Amino acid sequence: MHDTIAISRTGAAGKLALALIDTREMQRLRRIRQLGLSYLVYPGAEHSRFAHSLGVLWLAWQISERVAHKLAVDEEDRVLAVASALLHDVGHGPFSHALEAVTGVDHEDWSRALVLDPDSEVNRTLVAFDATLPERITAVLDKRGTAAPWVSDLVSSQLDADRLDYILRDGHATGVRIGSYDLARILALLEVADGHLAVHAGAQEAVEGYLLARFHMYKQVYLHKTSRSAERMLEAALRRAALLHRNKHAFGYWPAGALGALILGEELAPGAFARIDDTHVWVALSAWMDDGDRVLADLSRGLCERRLWKPVALPPNDEGRALELVGAARSVARVKGFDPDFAVLVDECEDPLYKPFTGVGARRGSIRIVEPGGRTAFIEDRSEVVKMLGQLTLRQRLLCVHPALKPAIERQLSKG
């Protein structure tokens, strides 16, 4: 993706980055797919959170070198930038965002917990380098603290190393060519304005291309109706398993240890959480295909054998009508002998395409453009394309229904 990634061992930032890569918490990310269940739609989407994290590290390295040509950057800031970028996703669990909906715990919370946990290899590696690093890194991940503005922007902004990598990487892996943009030009024309990351006006079109690529990736990949349905099925399977366990169901298989505790909503130590990956969930789903509970077996077999619940579009901007249609679909499921809580799933999502500067809040997250005379402007004030994106929000509502129910539900919905 970025050609050869070569991190020098001669400087402090490189030595620390290479040591962190070898920790067990980072190596676990090799066993977590970057795009979760999207490979059920795009067979090439097999890449891992680990590969993405290396890409983010490399971009952070490149960006920090570029910043060093614009202002005095001490080694401490560069170490903080590189380490924070590398560790930004270390807390992702199996199937990433789908599991978060079940546990109610965000991956960013787990990332912070693992960085601060004295029993983690990540924490011990950081402390051996500088005892203050864990707290300083979590401050950057939390978007607080006193880090240099460009460090915070590099880790989390609308033009950060994370987005710059995943848009290209995910587009390449899925074969969605419209996910491509001119990364080389953006990097070559990076600037610093008021301590923040910015780009020279000559890169305006490249930044527009990047933002448009993100827009199309959301429409074609991240919000794809089939992968969204698969995610809701996974959530439903884990919810069903937890319900059955609490009701003393006689499982043929129950995941021992951390995954079983996580499914039941029990509190986990960071180290226990960091032992779970995609494989553990697939083992459970594979065993549950033959479970005596029809609901759990159907959900598990549907995921393992790609017999997915069928998506049916709901009106995204009419809350009342959407609720009516959901109620009608649940009624059909009950009449047909299905449990509507698991046979009729609702998926709702929205994403603002670009957040323009509003003057509200301590952080000014808009992308800055440095004009030839040195004047700084926000890109939405120069670009009609970005101004338009700043006024749009992608919204999607879906019903995800058991395949046996789709014809009857569609007939019922068409009556309204």
C-alpha cells in the first residue's frame, strides 16, 4: 500500500515503534479483520487491523518528517506522535464495531485501558522508554492535554493519518477504485499553520479528492446493506446467546474465559480482553450452528454459510413512517412463528461527510489551507466541493429480515 515501510532504529521514535510492534497486544491485531464482515460482500477485504496500524505508523512518520521541515520539532513530540498513531486501534475487539454494540464499550476506551494497564506489554514497553508516555498518549487519544496541535491533528482530525490510510487501504482491498486519491501530493504539500497541520493551496484538489473518496467509500463499502445486515446478525447472535445462558439453556458449547464473560456483559481486565480475536467468535458461531435453539442456530448458520438476513430499505428521514414499517414487519414475523426480536433487525447509521468550522468548541477541526501569500483559510471557504460536503450527512435505515420472511414483509410494507 505504501511501498516499502522502513522505520529507522537510529532515533528514539523508531526504536520505540519497533518495540511496540512486537508486543502481544499489537500482534493480536493480525487476527482481527479491518473491515469486519465486509469480506462477505468484498472477498478481497481480508486485511487486518495490524496492517492498517502499520500504515498509520508510516504516515505518521512521513507527516512528522514534513512538519520538522516547517518548524522545530523535538524528539519528544515525534515519539508521542508516532506512538499514539501506532496504538490508536490497539483496543479493537473481534469484528470491531459490531462487538461494541453488544458490549457498549468503545474500542477507544479499550485502547486507553491497554496503554495504561501496567500488566500489558504495551504499557511496560512505554514505561521502559519514558514513564510519562502512557498518560501522555492517552491524553492525545482522548483529544485533551498539552500535546502540540499538529500531534493531535495527526492522530485525530479530518486529515489524520488514520483516515489517510484506511480510505486507500480499504478501497484497494475491496476493489472500489473510487476510494483512491492523490496521497503523495497531500504529503508533499503539507504545511503547518498556527501549530496545526494544513496543506498548501496547491493540494486543494487532492484534498477534495480525498474527501470525495471517503464519501464514496461510505456509500459503497462502509454502509453496504449486506455487510450492515451481517453485523446486525452477529449482534443478534451474541445477544441471543447471552439470553439463553442467563435462562440456563443447555449449550453444546459455551466459550470459556474472556469471550464468554464479554458476551454476558461482565467486566473484563484489559489483559483478558486483549486475548480475544475474530477466531474465538468464529469457533463459537460454528458450534452454535447445531444448537438446539432454532434462533441461535439460524443466526450462526447464516453467518457461517452466508445465508444472511435480507435488507429492506426504510425511509431515512421519516422517523414516524419508519417506526410504522418496523411494527408491521414485526407483526408479520410473529404471525409466521418467528421471534421478531431476532428475525427482524433494524440498522440505523449516519455520518457527516465533512465538519466545517463553526467557531464552537476548543478544537477547530476543519482542514486548513495555506495560500501562496501565507494567509490561512479553511478549505470550505475556498472549495465549493467541500462546502457542499459540509452540508450533507449520509443517513441510512434498514430492516434486516430472516430470508423466509422477506416476501411477506415486502408485501405488507407495500400496502402502506
